[in-house]
Amino acid sequence: MAYEHRIYIIHRTELYPRKEGAEHYIFGNVIAEYNCSRMPGSFYDLFHAAGEIDFDLYVDGDVNNTLDHYGERCKMLKPAVVIDYLENLMADETNEWHDYRRLAPLLGLLKGFNMDQWEESNEYDNDTIWVVHYGY
């Protein structure tokens, strides 16, 4: 079990150039941060198999914060994937982690987002809210 794990709920934004020759820029702004210390191993496994973040991430005013303290690229998942994982884990009373204190608040946070309010037309599956895992 690792002790420095957190997730960021981020809003991924694409800025399209208005001038010819200008760069197409993609970045993520942190909307919420959640401490995931001592989460079940399956939680880390979920993100281990996820895709790596492929854009700049703004955390606490710093840009390009895409690497954890070991130099590993942060991983990202769609909120629906994490919600599904949490709901299944919490429903399985045979799993020792089903009532772990950090699960319900995280599930409530993720379910509290109305994705329609955050979606914008873009080239990335039209999903602009992502769950980014930072850990070591």
C-alpha cells in the first residue's frame, strides 16, 4: 500500500488557434482533489491499466504537472469507469474493503458532476471531465 495517492477531477479543455500558425493547445484544470491514501490495491490496479495523461495539467498554479514523484506519468480514466468500480466494490459485502471510509465520499463527489454542464464539443470523445490518478 502506498501513502501518497490522490486523484484529481479535471476539466480537459482544448483551445483551437484563432490565428493561422498558432498552436492547438490542450490542458487540464483541477476542479477537485481527493486523498486516496490506503485505498484497496484494486483501486491502484484500475488506474495502472489506464491511459497516460497526454496534456498539460495545472495543479496549484504549476503547469505540466503530469509526473508523480517517481517520474511516472499520471493515468486518467473517465468518471463513469471509476463510479462503476466504486459501486461494484461497495456492493460486494464479501470484499473487506466494501465499507472503507474513503469510498462513499469519493463516489458522492464523482456522481455529483452533471457531465452535460461540463461537456463541450471537442475531438476527445466529447468528454471533458476526467479522473487523473497521481501516486507513488
